[in-house]
Amino acid sequence: MEEKWGVVIVAAGRGTRMGTKESKQYLQLADKPILVHTLSLFQRMDFVAEISLVVGKQDLDRCNGWVREFGLDKVAAVLAGGGERQHSVMCGLQALSADWVMVHDGVRPLVTEASIQACCNAAVRNGAAVLAVPVKDTIKQVDETGRIVSTPDRSTLWAIQTPQAFRRSTLLEAHEKARQDGFLGTDDASLVERLDVAVHVAEGDYANIKITTPEDLPMAELLLERRRLEGGGTL
């Protein structure tokens, strides 16, 4: 890939669903914190030129320590996040200079290099792209009483993952417009969509799980071990 990319790794959330005192991104997965697995993956990729890591203010020191300990020299900045994920992403974007950027959840350490490459290629072709997988289950729309009101066509539904990839100038414009409008989106793609910019999906991998609940951690350990046994490399 000719383009050089910047990456915003978002890891500022505290999270309550994990049920642990420690924030989920700092829990151990195999031999390293989850966040270090994620950072190490992007560190290894040749076309990634720079990384900004956005964390809680109270975690700046230990994250800077891990950057040094694990030789993560592509991490150009470790920054304190904002009140919402959206604000944290904006902080991270402002620390990057690459023309193309990805935004990735710090608690998705199992994304593959092939999936990241596919997402970036789709973004360069189309201007913006997100990793996603087709929904396996039937989805129901339910009202406030619990009554089913519709059943969307499953063939049109995709579960969205990260990374999400954009031209940096487009994503900055989208974040600025959202700030001006007081709009909070569920992901970065939703902000870009408000600019009437088409966002395409690149098919990802069901193993690219977001570690958010207690049952996710043993699943991640199992997937990581299977990948090692299959010779797919280590994280």
C-alpha cells in the first residue's frame, strides 16, 4: 500500500459490564494487557506510520510506560480522552498528520492484518470504509413495551466493527460538524454519513470481538490460542 496511515486507538472508557475493578483494556490476555496486544498489531504493520493512543487521564503514566517497555515507537502521542468516545477520537485525530486514518477500539485485539488491509483498501477506493460482518441472527425491532414492531431483512444487516477508515480531512470535518450541531453518534461512520459521504463496508472476521463482558475474555484467550496453533502469528 502506497498510502501511509495514522491510527487512533481509543481506550479511554471505564466500562462497567466487565464487572472488574480494573478497566477492561488493561486486563491480561495471555501474557500482556489487552491494550498492548492491540497496539502491537498496528506497530507491526508497515503502512502504519503513526499511532495516537487516547486513554483516561489517570492512566497516562502507565500507558506511556508500556509504550517504552514494549518498543511501541509508532505511538506519537498518549493523550487524555474527553467526556465521550467521540471527543476522545477528536483528540487523537488532532495528534496525527497522515492523510488517511483509522479509528480502532483498544479492546479489539483480535482483528487480523488481512482485515485491516481490506478496510484500508476499501477506504482508498471509496473515501470511507468500515469493517463489518453479515448478521447471523434474525433481528427484531421492539417498542418500549417489548412488542415486536418489525423484522428487518437480515440480508441487508451488517454488524459494524473497527477499524473504521477515512481520509483524515473528511473525518475531521465530520467531527467538527457534529460538535457544532451537538450530535453524538454511535461510531465515527455515523458522523461521516451526516456529510452525505458514502461509507462502504469491508467484510471482516467474526473473531474480531470487542472484549466488554466477563465471558468475552476466555473467548478471546481461546481465539488467540487457536490462532497461534494454526500458525497465524501472535498478537
